[in-house]
Amino acid sequence: MKAEIVQHSFGLPGSGGPVVALERLLANSTTEFGVIRQLEPARGINLGLIKRFIAELKAYQPSLVHVRGLGNEGFHAALAARLAKVPNILVSVHGTYQDLKFSPNQWKTEIVRSLLEPATLRFATHIATVCEFAAERAFLLPFRSKLVGVVPNGVESPSIMNCREAVRERLKVPQDLLLAVCVSRITVEKGYATLAEGLHLLDKGGSRFAIVIVGGGDESGAIRAMFKGLQNIAVTFLGHQSNVSQFLEASDLFIFPSLHENLSNALIEALSFGLPVVATDVGGNSEVVQKGGGLLVPPSDPSKLAAAIEQLITDFVLRTELSRRGRENVARNYTVQKMVSGWHDVYKKILGSAQ
């Protein structure tokens, strides 16, 4: 049961970027890793979870544990690794509570932001990020001596299913109507209020197209209600989907209006399918899109978002060129193979320095 390197993850399979990245690493690496998993939120300080992690880590006796993420979940894994006396604790930064603007439990958010995340970074012996933007964040400045690398997420080459016509028929979208797609959790943080306002501007101007929104969240329906009243733009909310690829293949462009972002798997996957992108000029979005494949707009700016969408839906030549550039961008910078190689380089760097 021993393993030199143990991977930590939080969330159900396929439920988020860090989990998906781990799944791809495990499937494409020749190294045998140990894994400690947390499937459900800790809901405060969970002593039982910490004890379980300690027991599992002591059984593995690793030289290195890779803790994926900050927040409450990263805190539990990093603390357990420290108490289990793992000599090397790598924390990779995939997101941070520092960015949350619309938390329903502000006091809980503040505890994680001001206490648990800094503690997690103190527990770490090494820190990595998934984009250059994150590596330069102010909250990491006190820990810069621990930074050991930037390893972007990677995506698989898309498997074309030839399902475009069938998916459009199921969605009741005419084959000749342009279809846009959004993929993310439906929250205000992901920019859906801005998107709704932008679509209303386009609708008043007579733009005609369809859009499908893939992702869970918005249990109250408050965000969905913002999209009511559109006359020329058909909006369909699909909820969480285990197979997102079919909707990417059936679509013509990808819209990603998030207010903040580290490095989104959904954005990279859209580019890999050749979808031209309209994304907000924030965090990892900027790094990805500047390398080719889309248009960047300021966050929380409905008019600029609407103008960029209008530019893409009316300019076939531009869409075609951005499609080509996006595929090239992913092949050059964001493959699973490149991600796996990057993490192995980081592990070798850490373990080599410990010898």
C-alpha cells in the first residue's frame, strides 16, 4: 500500500477542475500514486476527516502529498499531512476565496479567506499554480519562496461523435441557426447576470441565435429568471450534464463571462473543439485567449460582452480563423500530456531537493 507520492482531491468525479485534472493525471501517468479522497464538503472543521486522512497517509508513508486546492478542503488535507509528518506537502492553487464577491454566508467566507487559506499555505512546504496569473497574486507574496512551478490544466483531444444534428434536434434548435454554449456552475460569480443583461441588449437589437447553458447551481431560479422576456434569442438551461462534449460539438461559439477565474477546463475544452470564444479578461482566461482562439472583454460589462458576441455571430470569416487558432493554441499549450509532464517535473524537483 506504500506510495512515494499521494494525491488529494475534493469532490465527486467530474465535479470540478481539480478533480478532473487529477482523473486525467491518474489515467495518463505511468506512476502509481496513492490517493486520498474527500467526496463531500467538510462543513466546518471536520475532525473525523482529518483523522481518516492521517491514517491513510501513515499507511501510504509518502515522501510527498499533493493537496489540490485551498479553501476548507485544502486546509483539512494539508493539516492532516503535517500531522502525519509527511516531509513534502505540495499545495496547488486552483482557486481562492479571496475572489468571492457574492457569498451567501459572508462570515464563513471570511473565516476561510483570512484564516484557513493562509494556514494551508503555511502548512505547505511547496506551492504550485495552474496559471501565471495565480503565481503573481498578492495573497501568495508571503509564500513566494515556496513556489516551485506553474502547471496549466490539460485536455484530451476531442472525440468527434458526429452528433451535431441529433443534439440540435433534441434541443429544438434549427440546423441553420447559430448556437452558443456556456459551461460552468450557474452563479453570479460566473457572470450570468452580466450575460443576461448583454443578451437583452442583443435581443432589442434584433440579433437571432440560440444559447444553451450547461451546469448546475441556481437552486432558487433567481439567475434563470434574469433571462426571461427574450424574443429573438432562445435560451435553454440544461443543468449538470455528464457528457458536455456533445453540446460543444453541436455549437458554434463559446461564451464565458466569469467575474474571476484561475484556469478553466471548460474554456480550454471549448477551444479544443474549435469553438471561437468570448471570455472575460480576467485571470487565466486572459492567458489562454491571448494565445489564440477568441475575444476578451472586461468583466461585468454587458455592452462590451454583447458587442463581442454580435461580432462573432455576424462574422463567419472571423469565427473560422479563431476556430483554427484555438485548436492550435490547445495543441501547443494545453494537452493532457503537457500537464502530466509538468506535474512530474514538479514532483522530481521537490523530491530531488529533499535528497
